[in-house]
Amino acid sequence: MWIYEWSKTDGGSAQRVVSRARQVGLSTLYLRTGSTYDGFTGGRALPALLHATRGTGVHVVAWDFPELRHPLRDARRLARAARVGRPGGGQHVSAVAPDIETPAEGTFNAAWRVRAYLSALHRHLPKGVTILTAVPWPSRYRIRDYPYATVAAHSNALVPMAYWYNNPPAMVTGRSISYLRRFHKPVQPVGQGYDGKLDVPSLRHNHLGREVPTFFRTAHRYGARAVSLWSWQAAPPTAWRALWRVRHLFGHRHRHP
């Protein structure tokens, strides 16, 4: 599950977050630790969450939204999150997840900027920390101008944001995995755990009780070894119940991100 605004995630209580994560079978928590716009924000939440996960088997992934106007500066910010708890044997993140969006979200995603960013991130990361890069799902028009190949060449795994809104979730999920598989990196889709009407008021309400299980089953059928949902604070009870019902599809052998 992805965590966006810490204060709106079970009140920002690390113990409650980890307790709930274990109750519903989550193995990994993606915590926002910064962005180009507000800098590094993980100073309090990240150490608290890492401490709360000690001995639980729950992994923490630090994610960041880089604008990429200054790729090296953005890379150093996310690498800072990966150093929390190190050295000294403290609890630390298992991976980092840069969220590389499109110009529509304010991201300067030219291939050379993406390459510079991910290369610098790799250099600055502690040994053993992997890069799970979130990318928009490859719709027909995005395939023409998004630098998927460049992202894949410098990432350990690809995390397509398979948000379906008014599309069939099976189509969005299946197409995401099928297209990105050509880059020979693990594909770990993140599904829509929120009502799309929050973003686009003109849409009909999503039926997450049906759509989230469809997302999970489609990802499993296409061979994905890990999935996640966006986001903790926006997920209604129907999304949490759906997650609980299909958690068995991604069992203990797939726990590590």
C-alpha cells in the first residue's frame, strides 16, 4: 500500500499503521519521503515507521516525486531516505521508488533527464537498495512519448500505475504488464484503490469491491510477483475488504519487494 500524506494515514501513528498492515496481509509499505516541491519530508515519519516494522517482516519503500528540472538534486534527496538507519545496523528501507510522471503532472521527463536522474540515484544509494520506478501505465498515446526504455534500463523493477478510472481494470492491468515485459525487468503494478470520482468528478463511482479483485487476479494471471494499491488515505472500506479477500494470490514467497 502506498502512503501519501502521513498525517492522514491512521493519524500518523506508525504502530497503528503497521498493525493494520499486518492484519490485512500487507508485506510492503511505500512511504512518501519527499518531492521537488517540498524537499525531504521523511525526517520524522520514516524513522518511526522503520522502528515500528522491526521484527514484523513488513518492508518499507521510500518514494519520491521528482520534477527532474535538476535531476542530480532530486536523486540525492531520495538517496537520503535510503541512508536513514545506516550505518549502525538500524532498520532501513528495502528499496526506493521514484515516481516519474509526465509533463501533465509537471515532470520534465526527457530521456536524458531520466537517465541522469536514475544513474545518479544508483550511484548514491547504499549497497543492496533496489530501484522500483513508478511509471504511468502504457496507454497507446503514452507509448509514443514516454521514455519507458530509458527508465527500464536504469531500474530494478517497473511499477506501472494501472489506474483504470472508467476503463476495464483487466485491460489496463494486462496491457501494462504485457507491454512493459519487453524490457526484461520485473513488472509490479500498482492498482487504483480509490474512487476515480475524487480526481474526475464527471466520472461514475468506481465499484472497488469488484475492480480491486479483478486487478489482483489479472496481475497474478499475467505473472506479476508483487502488486500494490494507491493509496492508504484514499482507500475506502470496500478497497480494504477486497484486498483482504485476494491477498492469498501473492503469498509469503513473494514478500520481498
